[in-house]
Amino acid sequence: MFGYLLRRVFRLAAVSRTKVRKPPPINNKPRIKYHRTPTSDQIIGRVYVIDGDSIKCQGYEIRLDDIDAPEYHQTAYNYEGKEIRIGAIAKSALIKRLAGKTVEVKVSKTDRYGRTVGTVFCEGENINLWLIKRGMAVSAFGNRYFKAEQWAKEKKLGIWGLNSKYTPQEWRNRFNRKP
């Protein structure tokens, strides 16, 4: 009986000396996305379209330079009063144009969100300019595509043929959305 009690005391003493691990604290902070930055000024590959002015190519998230397309959930009204999701239309136009094709991206900089910014070429055509000419995006952050935007406005192509109250930037500011 005495041996049993002695063994029991030694076990309790051994257990009390071991460190009990506390579970890690629960972290409810949102995860920060870290973007890869390219090592060269050119990226070539097939693309995945994120929205009307962003693509993914070779693992890089690329924002199309000097344009601003409507956000995916942005809407406008046609002249018959029917609501149209112009952001989804801009994305689908880009998907149709780039589907299954290899693109070349000329990298110009990195934006404040860590995304690569560049001009996309597909089959020798400037896709940034192509979106502006089709009225699927507005010239932004400079006057590089200003004449093409004015031409699309005169022809009432894409978003310019709709009764839209806001440009993409005004829509983001009004509804507190980030690009």
C-alpha cells in the first residue's frame, strides 16, 4: 500500500513539472495579401481575368495601367430603365478577348496595394486601349487614352451608351469600396 501511494505522489510531481502549452490566441485580424513582384519588366503567359481591369498571369496579380473599369457589382440603367451590371459586362468582354490566348505584359510599376501595374498586349494589340475604345473602361490616372475615351463617348459605346451616374472611381468613393 505504501509503494502504491509513493508511486502516485511521484507521478503527480512529474506531471506538475511539465509545462502545459497554452493554446495560441485567436487572431481575428484579416489576413494581409502579399503580392509577388516581378523580377523583369515583362511577363508572358496565359491569363485569368479577375475583373474588368485586373488579371492574373504567371502568379502575378496585374492591374491594367491608365484605365479604370467599372467594379464587378457596379450597375447602370439603359434608356428603357432596365438595370444592367456594367462591371460584369466589362469583365466578360475581357474574358472573351483573352480566352485561351497568351499575353505579354509590359510592367511599369507597383501600386499601393502591391499589385503589378502594366500594359497588356494580346496578338500585338494593346488590350488597355481596346477596353477604352469599346467603352468598357475610362481613361484614368493620366491622359494616355483620353482621345480614345472621347471617341467612345461620341459613339455611345459600352458604358457611354447607358444612363450611368458614376464613373468607377466616383462609385467606389460613394459606396466606400476599394479597387
